[in-house]
Amino acid sequence: MKKLFLVLLLSFAAVGLFAKTTVIYHTSDMHGFYYPKAGVGGAATLAALIDEGPEDYLLLDSGDFSNGTAEAKNSKGLKSVDLMNELGFHAATIGNHEFDFKDKGVAPILQRADFEILAANFFEKESGKYPQGVRPYQIFEVDDVDVAVIGLANTNPTNKSKKYLFTPPLPALEKALKEKAVQEADVVVVIAHDALVDEEHGTQAYISQIAEKFGGQVNIVFGGHAHHIVQNHYINGVLFVESGNYYQQVSKVTVETDDKTGKFVSAKSEIIPLIVEQIGQDEEIAAFAESLKEPGMDEVFGEAAEKVSRVSANPSHKDGPLNNWIADLGRAYAGTEIFVHNNGGTRIDMEKGIITKRETVDMHPFENEITKMTVSGRFLKYLVKKSLLPRSLFTYSGMTVTYRNKKGKVKDLKIYVNGEPVQNRKKYTLATNEYIAFGGSEGWPFNRIDNALKERVGTGNVRTILEDGIKKYSPVKALETGRIVEVE
């Protein structure tokens, strides 16, 4: 028995002797959230966590760092890049919101980055080459382990590009994997601004196909875009990781390689909440982030009597108090029968207490103006049915909905406008923000409506309407939910 124990002990020791550990940190969809909220998150907290880890590591990001807060928006993403430079990011890829400031805003972001911008499927239309500052992949040496990192840009930018071209991700990845430097790497990693499950943007996610087509060649895929958290999800031996959003948490992936051959053995991930009280803050990064603050953003102009959440406390209600409130403000502004508000545009809840300009920008950073049109009842049924499952993408003012979920399909759909059942041939006036009205992201059903029939309303946008509403109705209280109900 003692002999057997000794043999097992020596075997485990041999395994440990020939295993090498490499650490990779991953973030995504930072959207300009440099500072903690309610004691969680922020760049300085992330830096403090990394300070506690190994000296040699990789820090990667899956994109959408350019817009979402006052600092990011007003600098057209450049302050986000400056902060990522200070944090020591090694590489990032291109998200859809890197195009929030149109083509003219892209080149300054690419040129400002000290870290690698990796996007194997992103080219200049005129030259057919990668834009200056962009590479398809990069080999990083991390504690004597060669890690190949390949980037895949999101192919649906928030603003259509005239200067840049996006090619299908999988063929671009296949081409990169054929490069000798990638094939000779010990570990192969993909950073992409797409998710395993994308229930919001009306597109079929391709991410899982990486494992199906390139299992054995790719070891780890870091995704983003959907703001999901995915840990230790394996398909065909490939580890898939998604790290949420807003610097609220970071994924830490531990990679084991054979110490003798240097080749990949295994990988596992863990999500680490960036809780300030537990982790602390890096003083230098905290000071740098503080220097980036936009003036006048912390002036108080209203208050919330209670927390106004984006989601309902009642699980059968698919509308939330904050989105209902924004939709009501939009309908009053537009003077239409119906207002459609995209839930994804509301980024954070309205917390109880004072409200500043910073909070409203964080809540709704996009300056999309209001657009109205006339639609048929048939279109309303199409819009609602296509946006209910697996989760409701819109909130409505002036319209209520009930339905049943039968094995992932919408059944027994009932829609009422001002208390009356919708009629297919009847015409209804509807307003929404211009991004949705012209088919952006989850607004793709609106591509069925001729753009010539869409009319701008006034000079305000969703955020200015939100701010005016706070000033007028402060202290703000949560509205009742029940406009979109899933029945048994």
C-alpha cells in the first residue's frame, strides 16, 4: 500500500513538474465606465487586481470601449484608449460602437492605441489592406509561452462605413490560422466582438462555429457584444469566455502548457467581481481616471424617490419601470399613439437619490433624435412577435401586449393600442429613436418601412427628453409594470 502511494505521489509530482501556468485577463464592453458604481468596478479596481497577480500576463479586450459615458462620448473614444494604455492592455478588437463617431472617428482611435488592435476581417475599401494600426493577429511571449491572439471585428457597425470593409469572420480566422507564426504558437486565442448567444441584435451568432470548424487549432475564444457572462463553457475542446460589461468584473483564465513541449494542455476560467472594498484601487490609475473627468457632469439637477429599475420585479412582466417612463416621455414628446423604446439603449438603472448629468449620460449615452412614422396593424404584430423571445427587446407606450411562450415560440399574441385590439389594416402613428427607426441592431424590423415615410420630430433626443422629464417630475418614482405580460 505504501509503495502504491509512493508511485501515485511521484506520478502527480511528475505532472506538476511538466506543467506551466499562464494567466490571461479579459474584459469587454467597457463603454467608458471608468469609475466604480455602488462600490463595484472601475479601472483602478481592475488595476489593483492585476497588481496582485503574476508579473507576466496578458490583458485582452473584446471591444466596445469607445462610447457609453460622458468621458468616452465627448472625447470620441480617445479617453478610453488613453486609460487602456495606462492599464497596460496588450490587445483589443473592434466592436460595433467603435463606429459611433462614424468613419472619421475610427482612425484617431487606431492611432492612439499603444496596445495592438487586432481584426483579421477588417480592411480599407480603397486599398484592400488592413488600416494603419490594425493587424490580423499578434504573437505574445508570456513567461516563455508563445500565445497567438487573433482578432475578429464585429461586422455590424453602429454607423455604416464608406471607408472600411468587414469580411466574414470565419474565413478570415481560417486564413490567420494558416500563418506559420500562429501554427508554431503554444496557445491560440481569439478575441471577438460577438457572443455565443445574441438575442438582441437579430443576427445569428457564428461564435460556436469556431469550435466546430477549428477545434484543435483554437484553444480559447473570448467574446463580447451581448454583455453576458460565460465561464468554463467548452465546445469541441475549445474554452469560451465572456466577461460581462462596464468594468464590473474581469475574467481570469489559467492556461496550462506542457513544460517540456510548450504546447497547450488545458484552460479554465473564473469571473472575478471588481468589488472595491475587497480589492482596493491602484492609486496611479485612480488619479489618472480622475484627470479624465468631464467638467460639469456632477452637478445635481434632480432626484429619484426610489430606485427605478430597467426590469420588473414581476417575472411575468417583460417591461420595466425605467423603460416605461422613458417610453412615456417619448410618446408625449412625439405626440404619437405609440412610442417604441429599445431596452438595450438604457444602460443602467436610475438609483435612489440625487441625479446628475453623469447619471443620465450613463443611463442613455446615445444622442439619437426622435423619428415618427405611420404603420399598419399588421406591421405592429410583426414587430412585437419578432422582439418578444427569448427576451423582450422593446418597451411600449400606448400599446400593451400579452402572449404565451410555447417551447420558445410566441403563441396567443394579443396587442392593444389605447385599449383597443390592433387591426391589421388600420393605420397607427408611431415614434422611436432614429437608430431603431432606420434599422439599427434590434431595429431591423423597421427596414420594412420605407425611409421616405419616416419624419424627424423636433430637435431633442432620448437623453434630453429623459433629462427634461427628471427636472419636471422630480422626485421620480417608479411606474407600474404590466404592459408586456407573458401569461400561463
